[in-house]
Amino acid sequence: MPSFHNGAVEIAYLDEGEGDPIVLVHGFASSKNVNWVYPAWVSELKKDGRRVIALDNRGHGDSVKLYDASQYDIAMMANDVLALLDHLDLERADVMGYSLGSRMTAVLALSQPRRLRSAILGGIGIGMIEGGGPGENVAAALEAPSLEAVTDPVGRTFRAFADQTRSDRRALAACLRGSRRLMTADEAAGIAVPVLIAVGTADEIAGSAQALGKIIPGSEVLDIPHRDHMRAVGDKVYKAGVLDFLSRQD
């Protein structure tokens, strides 16, 4: 698996296929494989004639594990994506995130609009601005001695997911505490690249996609029917909507 360094931080990534490049940025406690390879996103996008690049965020997957929350500032994490574009000599790419990855993508869309042909924000709605979702309850669940010791239902969900993906739970707790800065409504309103917001209609973590869509100028909203935060990722409606959106970008 190839990797590169952004400063002292080693980031693992995959780079497959040929065509217009798209960078995939996974969610909290996930990885490039769990979020994008296993649900067939990489194969579907390659089949659509695209070069598919996906990284493991710092603290996740095969990338370096850091235990200082200050090393997970959301802008710092977003900069890892920018550094990957630079490493691959890519001037511009579509970028699709999911959940935490979408918050990173939104930071890039705002700060580096010339580098993004479009931004796809999966698994995040108005929660990007208003908060909600995993908080200190999840960090505590990740640090608990066992899943059985966790009583908070949201904490249990994320702890079980972290155990299933064999993640470094201490690194994830640091990531959660360090990456929680929200985007303001004024910042979101300043995003000028084409945006697709895709959220499951049963997602209780992301917040309203429609509410976020009203703030980001010209954005499109895709409802993923009957899917919650965890199960929306591989949905065929999500995939079809993304491929349609990408086909309409210049």
C-alpha cells in the first residue's frame, strides 16, 4: 500500500484506475477499505471511467496513529487531503467525504476552491454547523475497558464499529476530541464549488441535509431512502446519485 508524508505524519492511500480523479475521504472510526473498497465505491467509480484515490485519515487504517488531540484539528486533517493532491501532482479533483470526511471536504471546498472540481458531502447535514453526533460520550466509550461496560447507545454503536474494524481506540478518542470544531453558517455560505449533500433519511447523526442545502449556495440534496448513518454508505441510490452529479461537472 503506497504512503506519503505530510510533515512527520505518514498517510496511507490507494490510487487506482484512469480518468478524471476523485479523492475519497472516509468517516470517523472507518478506513479507506471499510468506507470505500468493501461497499464497492472504488470499483463502481473505476467502472465509470475515473481515477479513484482514497486515503486513510491520520489515526485510522494504515496511517500513523497519534494520541494528542491537537494533532487532529479539522483543518490539519483537511490539509492531509491537500498534501495528497500535491503528492500526486493533481491540480484539481472531485472530492467525496463521508461524515468526518465530509467536514474535512467542506473545509477544503471553502479554503481551496481552485483545487476542487466539486465536493460531495455524504453523511453530513446541518450537524456540520449545529453539532450533534459523536461527542465525549463516544470518546468515553472508546476508552472503556470493554463494550459491555458502555451503556450509552450512541457510544455502544461507535465502540462496536471500532472493535469490528480493529481500530486503535485511543487514537480515535484523540481524533474525536481534536476534530470537533464546527463550520459556521457564514463559512458554509462561502463555499463556491458545486456541492452534493447526500444523507440517509433515517440518519439521526448527520442532521438535516435540506437545512444545510439552504445555506450552501447552489448545492443539491440527495435523500438516501430508509438508510441510517452506518447503512447509507453502500446504498445504490447514493451511488447512482453521485455518478449522475459527477457526470454533470465541467
